Amino acid sequence: MGSKYTFPKTTIYYYVKEFCRRMGRFDEKRLSEWEKGYLVGFFVGDGCLNFRAKYYSYITKFALNARSERVIASFLITILSKAGTKPWTTTEGNRLNVRVSSKGLYKFLKKYARYELENGKSRKRLLLSEISKRKFAFGILAGLIDSDGHARRYWSNSFSVTIWTASKVLAVSIAQLAERLRMKTSIIREQHSGFGSLNSCFIVRIWTSYVRRNAHRLRSLKLQQVLNEISLTKIGGPIAQR
């Protein structure tokens, strides 16, 4: 590489040493189908890809809430480490970023998702034609729930599971993926204010009865937290006593 660009090797190493130190070979064979799907879902929900040709670096970033999603971040890091990568974290205000330098992970994610223009904006797309295994599909939904979704308890044993996105096309794809797994959904469009303007938000709601039936297959951390709260209430645990 040094001879190709006529730079001393020491100069090149100075600029890329941090990436070299953090690079790891992504081996998807180390992961279960569910874990692979979880990475894809999390990326589609709150991830981004960055290829810098100057440094020949492939960076994948997953964004989480620094206050409320540290447990999810640790779980995500565990999966990434299991696959052979070396994730690291950075904090920007209330945002906790999990970053990975890996060409293998970069290519793996692009196999199942890609960027396309929608109403003049770049949006991620799920490539449903590449998704055929049920455990993989359940992992995708779990990753979407833990990244861009909500599991909320209302009263007694009532709760809801939703996935939020600014893309209508992605919302439809998520609903179609859930339908493949025999889970009924509904899509609601809402207007939310942000940066001085109104933006459309599409909310995919997975019907609660189908979530209950498939909770052991979804294994979303946000969903499990709600179900644990409901279980504690039923047996007169801490929640019921407050």
C-alpha cells in the first residue's frame, strides 16, 4: 500500500493504526440465525454505514440512548464480540454509539439492507427477498424493537409493541415480514414536530395476542422487561406493592 501511493509506511500506519487496532474479522458462522437477524434489525432501526476510501476503513455505527439503553448496548456488544469483531463505544450528549470497524460486517449488513431515496431523503430498506429463515426473521423484528421500537405496559397485563420509522416503504416491509411469521400488524401514520417542521412518522403495531404467542421467539429485551413487570404484578411483586 505504501509503495502504491508513494507514502512512507510509517506515515500510513500513523493514520490507520487506531483502525488497525480495532479491526476484527466478522465471522457470521459464530452466530445463531436469531443473532444474525438481530444485528440486521438493529442496523435498519438505528444504524449507519461509513466507508472511508482514504483510510480504507469500514465503520458500522449503532446509536442508542445513553440513559435508558445501556443494557441493550451491552447485549449488542456481546453479539458483535462473539462474531469476532472489536466494538467500542463513544458518547455524544444523550447518544451512546457502538462502533465496529469491520469490512465483513459492512458487507453482511448490505446483503440484507440498503439505502434508497424516498421523497428526496436516503432511507434504509429491508431486502425481504434475502430473508427466508424464520429464526433470522424473528431476530430482525427483535432488533427493530430494541432499536427503533417501544414495548409499553398500560395497566394490569395490557401492553403494546410498536416499531417507529420515517419511511413508509420500510413500515410496509416490516409489516410484511411480521405477516410471514403469522403475526398481524397495523400501520398508523402520525405527524411529529421536529426542527421547526412537521414530519411524518409511520408506526407499525404488532397485535398483542401475537406478540404473547411468539415472545419466546422474539426475545426482544424491551419486550422481556415489560413481560417481567407483568409477571411481578401477578405474583404481588415490587410493582404491585408500589
